[in-house]
Amino acid sequence: MNALGRSQMLAGEIVEARETHEATFEIAGRIDAVELQAEAAIAFETAGWLPGYDGTPAVNLLNRVLAKIPSDDSVLRARALASLGRAFNYSGSLESALAAGRSAIAMARRIGDPEVLAFTLWSRLPIRSDPSDIHERIALAREAIGICEKLGRHDMAIEADAWLINDVLEIGDADSIEPLIESWRARLKNSRIPMWQFNLLTIEMGTAFRLGHFDEAERLTGEVLKWGRELRDLDAAGVHGGMMFALRREQGRLDEVRPALELFLKLNPSGAWRPGLALLYAELDMRQEARGEFERLADDDFASIKRDGLFTTTIVNMADVCVYLLLSELSHLRKSESGSASTPLEE
């Protein structure tokens, strides 16, 4: 059944794949087949992290099976720990994610098995618990790519490449990024996995956007939406919306986005797009509205901003809002002081 689930995943049938792996997990548990149960839990988690599903169900399955695996070093335990770390990451338990991921890698190094080391490194890469550990992630990604290539695990090398590209983009290393994208594009030529074709389009859109080729970037956002809709339960509309927001911002056309975003957040008050609305108001010089959204986010000490894959982008956007509000406040104070100073002269 796990083989069926993997086939469903390759076909982009993510929900069906997870259902198959979960059923396998329960059947294996009833017959006390611990290794089969562990592999089903790992496969269930693997099918969910790529489209960004909540990791809590996978955490539950993995914890149940880890309780049955002896605590001494083993390939099975290292693999399950690595998968658990990634599941913690996608459930918002970031400290637990990092601890489990590092424990899995350390165990794999002690075991000395290249395949399990490749798996633990690969599983660690999506854990974005702290922006300051980016150089550690880059080093792990490069190590993972090298091992995966030697093992012939081109699928895992493709995924590690994607995370490396994200991290190199994040540190602004413009000289390194183009060769990395070309290498990734070459790897994907022989890949028929819909998710990776989707991700390649997102990278290409980002490249066009970064170079200021806005017409091409907009064309590619349409391709992203088209491919994303082929992947059931992927938030293709959300990805497309984020791209269009960034594009319209650079074009000075955010006023076109405002009505739709306001309506969306009226219907979804706790939506992750609230920082985006604050930025939109700031860009449109709507000071009172921008301050209102900013203060709403500050009410819970910004706890509603999740430390997920969008955390760095969101914090950068919120910093832009802060600067706008500060400069607006200073301008308002200067105008007030200027008016007060001129009153005696006028009299």
C-alpha cells in the first residue's frame, strides 16, 4: 500500500496518497509491523510537507511509532526523527523541529550510512526556525545535494536544490543564483512530478520579477496558477495572489488590489494576509488605515505572524510599514511645530 501511496503522490494526488499511507499505518499497527508502520508514517508526512499541509497529524503518527522503536541508534529511528522534525516545523513547533532535525542528522552521522544521512539532511532543509541559521542551511543543502547525486537520488537532489536557491536568494547572493537556477532547470528536464514543474515556474517568475521584466513575470503568474490548480488542495490561488501583490506593488498599481484584499480579510478576519493589507495601506499613503492594521497585529505582540516559510518576507514588509508610519509621524510633528512657530509671527 505504501507503493500505491507513492504512485499517487507522483501523480499529484496528494490527498489520496495521504489517505493510503494513513490506512497502511493503522493496518501495520494492528499486526505490530513496526517498520512498515514507521515507513507509512514517514510517507504520510512526506506527502504533506511539500504542499505545506499542517504537520500536526503527521506529528501524532510519528510519535506513536517512535514510542515502539528502540531508543538506540538505528536507520529506522533516524529516518522517523528526521520526518518528525519536518512535521513539527509545519505544525508551528519550531524549537522541537530544530531539535529533532539536528538529532536525526547526528544519529545518521554516527551510523555512517550515506542513504540515511542524505534523508536526514534533506528533511532538515525545510525547517526555517530561525533566519539566523541560514548559513547552516546552505551548508547542509550543499552536502545533501552532493550525497544525493552520488546515490543517484535525483529526486531528493532536486528538492535540496530548491531549498538552496531559496536560501541563496534570501542572502542576496546575485552572483551565485543564476548558475543554481540553470542547474535546477536542467535537473527538472527529466522530472514529470507536477509539484516540481509548479515550483520551477515560481522560480522563473521570481527571476523575471527580480530583473524587472514585469510583463513576462505576469505571464508566468498565470502559468503558476494553471499548474497549481492541477495539484489538488494546493493553495494555488494564494501563491498567485502573493505574486500579483508583489508585482502590482513594483508597478505602483496596488490600488487595483485593494478592494479584493479588503473583502478577503473582511470574510477571513484572522487571515495571514493582514500584514499585506497594512503594507498596501502604507504604499497607498493611507496613514490611519495602515496604523490601524499595524496596531491590530501588535495587540498580541505579533503572535499571529507565523514563523513559517513566509516569516522573513512578512517581517520585511512589516518593517516597511514601521518606517512609513515613523516617517509619517515625524512629518506630522514637523508640520505641527512649523504651524505653532509661525503663529506669533502671523500675529
